[in-house]
Amino acid sequence: MIFQVKAVTFDDFLTLRYPFGQREDIIYPITRALKEKGIFFDDEIFLKRYFTANRDYRIRLKETSRESLLDDIVSSVLIACGCEPEAVAGAVNEAVDCGIKTMECRWYPHAKATVKSLREKGYRLGLISNTHWRIPDSLKAQFGNLFDVVTLSYEHGYAKPHPSIFTATLNRLGVDADECLHVGDDPISDVRGARGVGMKTAFVQRDTLKADADVTIKSLDELTIHLSKK
């Protein structure tokens, strides 16, 4: 299938980048960093309350697509454990930064080259990412060099498949929905969400999952054979 579009938007995690190396849950390096910064609490109680709050967040996210920032979840749990709000604020921000630095990700083969090739061909490019982890400034700078528009769910307030995160990106790109192809690996968040607002869709099949997309690809470099400038 050949798409005649003016713009292409991408999902980030498991579409452009993937986790690398052995990973522990991000809350553990955050917990260690909080202690190093002088915030003291009972580890068992804190972790139990955090995992309960994280479960409730994910249930709420699935039901409403309303996004929450990880920093806010950690802060609310600490305050529930008896920590003073004034002491928590700055320490949480720094501790979450420490946790995020331990979560190494790498770009898939062909990912950057494909994005750069599309930019050279004159396509408007966007990134639409579901994340309640803050994006480090260094990665934001990378994204800024590759994409015309970057929409992050924790900044927008709603996550995919909520229609507003797609329409907000389309408005900033200056294109109509049918003039844009969305590329992602999630059958619901990416494919169903984008199709719901009228966008064309390309599903990146990383495993055995299938999706009702306009086209399915195994590698991002396959995109070039499906695109024709509108």
C-alpha cells in the first residue's frame, strides 16, 4: 500500500527505542536516592503503598487515559508515609532523575536513519509518546533535532488512545488527520487510537501481536516503500 501523506508521527517506546540490559523496577533506585538525600521512611510500608498507588494509576489510565506524572505518585506516597511536603518536593525530583538514568534504552536499527530520511524528503514529523516518566533534557534535545512536534502524555495530560493527544499533535503539525500516517507497535494505543481520529496507520510488529492497521511492517526501514509525498 502506498500512502500519500504530508506528515508521519511515531510512537517512541518499542517502536523507535527499546530497553537494554537487566532492569529493576524504577522505584528501587528512586528509593535509594531518596535515602541518600535525607528522606527517611519505612521501606516496606513505602514500597507497599507505592505499588498499590501504581496499580491504581494503571487501572485509571486504562479506564480514562488520564495521565499522571511519576514524581507526583512518589510524592503522594511519601506524604502518606508521614514525610513533610516541603522536604519531599525537591528530593523527589532529583531521586526520580536518578531512577530514570538507570533505565537505559537504545534505538532500533534503522530508526534514526528512517526518521532523518523522511525529514530530508520534506515530511512533517511528530512523536507521540505515552510516558509518565519525565524525558531527560538530553533526550528531549535528540527528539527536537528529529521531530517537528513532540507530544508527551505527561505534559499533554492524556495518553494514547485518547483522541486529544493525536488531534493536538495534528494541529501543531498543521495537517489534517487523513494527511498523516501514525507508526506504532501497540494495537490499541497506536493503531486504534490513530484510526479513531482518521489517521492512516502502520503497525510495527515486534512479536506475535496483530493489529487492524492499514499496513504491517517488521522494520522501520520498510516505511519508505509505503510512502509517497502528497
